Amino acid sequence: MLFRKMIEEGQVKGNLKKVSSDTCLFKSGNPNKELYYLIKGSAQVTPVGGAPRKVQAGTLLGLPDLMQDNYSQTAVATEAAEVLCISKDELQHMLQQDAALRLYLIQQMSRHVMLTSASYE
């Protein structure tokens, strides 16, 4: 909710894109320059060696790789969608200035880790 509110208030800037079903947003191993906030639609996220997981609007895609040079997962739109493409550098800069955003993203990363580890148990 916090992240969506920050987008609506113009605190998080990015390029809004409409994508069709089966559009690859990013691929494992490719350079990580952007994160994608799924505004409308759904996507499938597949980590290397892991099980695919469907995500809905309101999800920040690429978050586990925020501090990495390359993506460790692949994300594909599973239906027509709207995504906000956010520069990784811009988001990292915002994290240095906004404690609430840092806490929110840590919570989201923690949730992602729990979902990922549950798929291996």
C-alpha cells in the first residue's frame, strides 16, 4: 500500500507501459536496470531452478535483485498489463532518504523469501 501511495503522490517516478500477454518484462541473467510495479494485470515470476509463481497487480517485480547487477528470475505478463518501470538507481537513491520506504521494501523482500523457501520444502 505504501508503495502504491507513493506512486500516486508522484514520489516514485517511472515510465508507464502497457504490455500484452506473454510479454517478457525481464529475463534471468540479463542486466538489472529497472524494477517493475504491476499496476494492472498479472505476471508469472520464475526464479532460476524454482517453481513459477503467479503475481497480481500491486506487486513490485525484480525486488529480490535490487542490489544485484543481473536478474535472478524471469517475469512474463500472463495477461494484458500496465507496469510502471522504475529505475533501479532511482529506487536505491530513494531508499537512502526514506526510512518508511526502506522498512516497507524489507517487509516485501521478507515475504518473497518466505514464499520462495516454502516452494522448496
